[in-house]
Amino acid sequence: MEHTYQYAWIIPFVPLPVPIAIGVGLLLVPTATKNLRRMWAFSSVLLLSIVMIFSADLSIRQINGSSIYQYVWSWTINNDFSLEFGHLIDPLTSIMSILITTVGIMVLIYSDNYMSHDQGYLRFFAYMSFSNTSMLGLVTSSNLIQIYIFWELVGMCSYLLIGFWFTRPIAANACQKAFVTNRVGDFGLLLGILGIYWITGSFEFRDLFEIVNNLIDNNGVHYLFLTLCASLLFVGAVAKSAQFPLHVWLPDAMEGPTPISALIHAATMVAAGIFLVARLLPLFTVIPYVLNLISLIGIITVVLGATLALAQRDIKRSLAYSTMSQLGYTMLALGMGSYRAALFHLITHAYSKALLFLGSGSIIHSMETIVGYSPDKSQNMALMGGLTKYVPITKTAFLLGTLSLCGIPPLACFWSKDEILNDSWLYSPIFAIIACSTAGLTAFYMFRIYLLTFEGHLNVHFQNYSGKKNSSFYSISIWGKEGPKAINKNFLLSTMNNNERASFFSKKTYQIDGNVRNMMRPFITITYFANKKTSLYPPESDNTMLLPLLVLVLFILFVGSIGIPFNQGGIHLNILSKWLTPSINLLHPNSNNSVDWYEFVTNAIFSVSIAYFGIFIASLLYRPVYSSFQNLDLINSFVKMGPKRIIWDKIINVIYNWSYNRGYIDLFYARTLTRGIRGLAELTHFFDRRVIDGITNGVGVTSFFVGEGIKYVGGGRISFYLFLYLSYVSIFLLIYYFFNL
């Protein structure tokens, strides 16, 4: 067994030959490399599958043996400094390795078909394989320096993947925004690493945990400085996991291809921040102020992400804000010290969100087949609807992913989210109320996405070749009862052409007119002629894209079983508790990992009721078009005309504008940070150009004129030189005489 652990260092490097071979092949034999491009996809899947099997073997050993293994070797040694590299195999490492490899394989298989038409096919798989290598290296790292190296590699891969279509200005802005935002967190992480080394003299996790505990017990460290260093470490995780206030890059990251969105939101970049906090939790546990900060940031992110997802039109952006909110739950659990619940929700959310993003990619792929428009239109839920009978497999998979994220039993997220909600009641009733309320919001906005996308009638209709238009339909939203009125042409153009992706720290805020809200889902007649094959209705995706969806459906159906309590020696445990026993004992040596089944069921009734309430409200407001008039009449019966109706409309407008405009946070950053930095840059440029360069240029110009003047003085005549000499002596004598009077 130790022999297997000793060679676990090869895990990060197994996928590495693919990007190396693609790069060398494109450089030396580009034609042959491009002709064999399907081979590279097969190689990527094969190598990552080998890593998955190896990781599964290590996970089984972890569950059965409950051991932690670390292997290091010296990299640099001198009298004052020693740097060691190695790998650490513990429950956290094995869980993350399984997560990265399983989701990664599904994304790679899906991408083979999704990216088949793209000229950057080989570049895409090179980036993806290198991203998997970087993430696997991160989770197996044994010290802070090693983590920081792979941390930056993950960030670089994210930059390349988000800006994959770099010729599009929007994608270029999005990857730059992600890069700059994460540099803020990375700088804080670097400062925190240096500060912790200053305190402990070590980068190794086990050593610094033990040293910090001893220093705190013996009052050998300034507590404020230690808290500051630990908080800076957390800043790195805040940026990577898109937590408030460094979350602004995540929605714009949707400019990359959809498989990249699935990978970022499930197994790579956002999971890296959660992993870092989980890895450093023994350090944070002895600093209560940092734990309170983690839980506070988590609960703010939970609410913010859920509210910002309420009114988004872009299906991928809605899912991105959902990711932000769900990772807030995970961060909240870590701040509460609920290590098991946090990792459990990280696992279940990863598979559920990977399914939802790949499902959204299947929808977008189908819509582009009939619409042929830019991604803004194929991703706009206002132009969807009625897809159930056209894409039944995608619809079923998406529905199961939606139910899982809503917390409906027996799907995956029910088990993990319910555990977090239960622990929050013990930690803080205020946090628990907020978390439970947000669970209802989650069910609401997720079913809003589902209903707008799949239910009702197909919102996109075409002129047939005879020029006769199909009839248009209109749906009634909660904002008003318009019926089949003539839709303002300017509104249609603004709806179809409005680019909701803000540019780099966008300065633009979208003011939503009341008439626009009254036509929330116009069934638009669109004329489209293209030079490629199109169909009248959206077709189902190919089998290569559907296979990962079906496999992920199996995951969300059964992965929750690792959290189901079972009886072992009279004690109710679950597989996850047994798996995490070494890490839990490291955090809480005297903890009891048993689970009370009856208490669990009792608490679950409350959380499921909240989820069903959110689903009920979403169904009431976004049901298919034929019943919208009755639904609206039911709602309006509670809010009569008059002051109450005015207050109701104002509340709805405030909520809608808050959500649609991203909580005005991007606008605030644009008017403060971006404008301030640009102003400082302009001032610095002015000082450099006018003052620094002015002095230098002034000296040069002065020297030039002085030289020109002296040139005419030196004529070569001795009598003229004697005249000048006598003149200077006379002037000097006169000055001397007047000063000595």
C-alpha cells in the first residue's frame, strides 16, 4: 500500500503529454496533427481515465485504511532555508481527485462533439488537459509554495479558456476581467504565505499547523498579525471561488465555450478556493475571527448570488450566479466548522452543476441549429420555451439537475444542503433563517430557468419560404397583463441585440422600462435565412453530447448515498464520515461522527417544504402561456388597485433592477476603482511627460542653445579672446568693488 502512495506523485503529470504533443505537433507537423485531431481527444480521455482509476484506488484505500500519507523530497537546502516538494494523500486529496477526473472526463467527451466545428479544436483540448494537470497538481500539493505554483497555473488556464474565442472583444474583456480580479486575490494569498512563513518558518501544512498551535498556547505570536496573515490567505480563496466582493468575474466567464463553463463551475477554478480553505481549516480553526469572517462572506454570497439570478435572461449567466450562491453555502459551512457538510455539498453541487451546464450547452447547440444567431440570442431564455417535445432527453436531464439543486430528495444536493441548513441553526439562528430563505429562492430561480426554457410554446418562429409568417404567441408574466398586443419594434430589437455581457468592469447600468417588464416573454417572429443547414424546430443533440448527460444523471441519483446514515456497531455513520475520519479528527480530535437518522429526517421535512414553496411560486408565475391569464388574475386579486398596488409595483421594480443590473456592484467598481485607477494613471502619465520628461528635455534644449551660442564666440582670433578676457576681468572687478564699498 505504501508503494502505491509513494508513486502518487505521477497523478498530476499523466494528462500532461497531450498538451505537449499537440504543441510540438502543431509546431513541427501541423497538417498531420490537425488531420489526427480526434486522436488527441481520445488520448485526453484515456489519460484522464487512468488518473481516475488511480484516484479511485487511493480513495478506497482511504476509506478502508483511514490514513494520511505524505511523501516529500528536498528541493533547496541551505543553513537558513529549506524548500521541499512532494505530495499529500488524505481524504481531501482523494475526494478532489475523483471530482476533477470524473467531471473532466465527461466534459472532454462532450467537447469532442460540441467543439467539432471549431477551428481551435486542438487548442481547446490542449488547454483542457493542461488545466486538469494544474488542478490535480494543486490538490496533491504538500506545502503552500507548491500550492501557489499550481494556483497560478490554474489561473492561467482559466484565462486561456475564458478567452478561448479571443477574437471576440467580449471574450477578450471577460478573460481580462477574470485575470485582474483574481490577481487581487492572488496578491493577498502571496502576502499571506509570506506572513505565515515569517511566523512559523515553514511552508509544510503539518508543521505550520503544529507550530501555530504551540505559539498561540505559549503567547509566542502577535495575535493580530496572525489574524491578518490568515485573512490574506482567505482573500485568495475569495477571488478563486467568486465570493463577495471579488465575484464580478464569474458571470462574464460565460463567454468561453459551454464545456469550459461546466469545468470552471464544477471541478476547477471555483473549487480551488474551497479546497484551499478546507486545506487550511486547521489553521483557521484556532483563529475564531477568521472563521467568523469566512462564515460572514459565505452567507453574504449565498444571498447575493441568489438575488442576482432572479432576473437574468442568459441561461448560462443565471447558472453562474447559482454557482456563486451554492459555493457561498460551502464557504458558510467551512466557516461554521462543518467540514463534512462543506465537502459533501462541494461534491453534490459539482455533479449537479456540471449536468446543468452541459444541458444548457445542449440547448444552446440546438437553438443555434434553427436560429443561427449570435450566442446572445441562442442563450436568451426569452427566445426559448416549448423545447420539451423537441429535446426530451436534454429536458429530462436538465429537470433532474434542477430538482437536485433545489434540494428535492433523493437527489444529490438534498443530502448536502440539508446538512448545512441543520448545522446553521446550531451556529447562528440569523444565518439559518437567511440560508433557509435563500434555499427557497434557489428553488424559485432554478424552476424559472426550467419553465422559461422548456415549458409553453416555442418562442422562435420563422417565415416559410413563401414568405408567410407563422402566428405569434405571447406569454403573460408577473409584471402585467398585456395580451396579444403589438410589440414595439424598438423593444424587440433591443431585446434581441442587447448584449448583456458587461465589458471590463462595465460602466453601463441597464434601466428596465416598465413596458419592457410587461412583455417579459414575447413570442417573437424571427425571419432567418442562412447559408447553412437549418431546421424548423430545434433537434436533439448527438449521442456524444447526450452520453455525459446521462452519466451525470446517474451521479446525481446515487452520489447522495454517501451521506445516508447506516448502522455500524450500534453507531449511525455514513460513507463520507468514515472517509473523512482522519481529517475530521485532525480538526476536532474528540468529535463524534455519528448521525442521528431520526433528527435528520425531521429537519429534512422543513427544508424540503421550503424548496417546494419556491417551486410552487415559480410555477405560479412562469407556467405555460395558456394559463398565464388565470395565474395573473389570482395574483392581482391579492393586490388591488390603489396604494397597495403602487407599493407592490415599486417593490417588484426594485428587485428586478437590482437583479438585472448585478446589484450595481459592477457599476460601483467602474465608478470607483476603474475610474480612480485610470485617473491615477493619467495623472502619473502627465507628471512623467510634463515634469520628468520636461526637465530632461529642458536640459537638452538648454545645452543645445548654449552650445550654439558658444559656437559663434570661438572665432579663432587671439585679439578677440584677449578682449573677452579683459571684459570678464573688468566686470569681476566692478562687482567686487561695489560689494566692498
